[in-house]
Amino acid sequence: MKSVPCAVIGVGYLGRFHAQKYAAIPQTELIGVVDTDPEQAQRIAEETQTQAFTDYRELLGKVEAVSIVVPTTLHFEVARDFLDSGAHVLVEKPITTTTEEAKQLIDLAKTRNRILQVGHLERFNPALMALTEEPLEPLFIESHRLAPFKPRATDVNVVLDLMIHDIDIILNMLRSPITDMAVSGACVLSEALDIVNARLAFANGCVANVTASRVSQKTERKMRIFQKQAYFSVDFQNRELAMHSVDRDASAQDKLHFDSKTRVFAAADALLAEIQAFIAAIQGEAEVVVSGEDGLRALQAAYDITQHLQANITQLANREPTIQ
């Protein structure tokens, strides 16, 4: 099968890694890299042995697939132009800045019969992939995604920056709509929300307690899933999956016995797996792992959480002070 001509739009910190993957895998030919900083574009082009561009429009109609790794506010414009020109698109998360933009991209991809994949990278974590090999029936989910403060990531709030990873995983796991939520959070080091906790109730009865912080002193990415007679813990950072289930054969009436197993997975290149899945979908060898519809669902939930919290903050700010 012939290689797919590709490009990477935006080769900053993350985009550079996208370019490296396309340059390395045999299924693709990296036609060019684009960045508004000409020195950065040239640097990555030399590193990956391709051409440098400063305007993505020079590549419209010349590539079959692109990774879009520009600021979120530009996702819609760039993805729309490439889909309209006939290219398949892998766009970093969040898919767009508004749900209406996301819907337009989904419709355009369908009209043009093009692949639209969203870069929810954690879906390719080997520990999560092992957990979801079998159907789950969660009753309660708890997740913590904590990170130190990084000024480069403050173009969006912590819900769109970090929490959206866990939102996507939970929505994909449950396939059930959110029916209620209770949200709290604060702006600590930026003008946007830096720490948020959301308690989400789902139509199927499951409850998820989701916390994201980008003002922590440590990095942690963990999710715990509780279901009837079983408990699972996923450590995304260390690629570790712990599974605990009741051993009915060994259990007496007055004491429960658990069958516990822990699997630690070797270091894996999730970004490479994501791009290979994108190319496989383009070549008709596999279904899209994270579709535009998945990206829209995660974005809608993220915005609902944000709006719910902002409404609470406004209500508190407008409340009359209580005189003791």
C-alpha cells in the first residue's frame, strides 16, 4: 500500500513529536511542517528531513492527511480548510472552542467522506486499553489528574486542558448521558479556572467524582472504577492496572476473599499508536478510535461543567452579605 502524504500544522512543543512520528513510520510521507515562527518551522523541517512552511494554506490540496497542533482557538479554521480541501484530519483536543464549530467539522467530514479524529491521547494508554478489553459496568468512578503549573497551557481552563481527558474516558466507558452535576473550583495562578472538582451523575445510575488541578506540586493521573464485586485502579502515568474482584469460591459467609492482580505495562509510545490508528482508519484497516462525535461529547460536557461552575461563582458574588 502506498504511503500517505502528510503534514503537521503547528510544530511547537507537541507538534514537533507529531512530525517525528510521521517522518519515522513507513505508512506515511511527511510532505511539510508549518509554523508561524519561521525559525521553528525550519528547525523541525531539518530535524525530520522535510520542507518548512509558515502558512498552512500552501499545503491545501497537496496532502492527504494532517495533524493540527495549533492553539485551540485556531482548530476550527485550520481543520475546516483541510477537510474542505479533501484531507483527513487529526486535531488535538479539545476538538474546537465551541460545540457549534465541532458540529460543523463533523458534518463537513461526513460530506467530504474524510476521517476526523480527535487527539485524546490517553485512550491509547496500554493500562486503559487492557482494562477496556472486557465490558465494564461501573457504579462509581473517581479520577484525579494533577499537574504543576505551566504558563504555556493557560489558553484554556483546567477543564479543557486536563479534565477533558478523564471526561472523554468516562463518557466512552459509560455510553450514558450526564443527568446532574455539582461543581466547585477556583482560579489560582491564572485568570482561568486552575482547579476543579465535578461530581457527575449519569442516566445509568453511575456517579463519577472527577478532579483536575494544574496548580499541584506533584503529577498524578489515576482513575478508580468500582462495580459490583470488583474494583479497578488505573495509573496512567506509570501504566499500571490493578484489578480486585471477590473470589466467590474462597469466600466464607463471614469473610470476603479477593482475587487481586496488578499488571505493569512496558513504556509505550501513545502518540505513535494514535497516529498509526489514524493512518489505519484512513487506509480502511480499522475504525476511528476517537471520532469527531467523541470529541464533541467531551467538549459539551466540559463546557457544561465550566458554565455550571461559573454560574455558581456569579451567584456567590451577587449574594448579599450576611450581617451577624
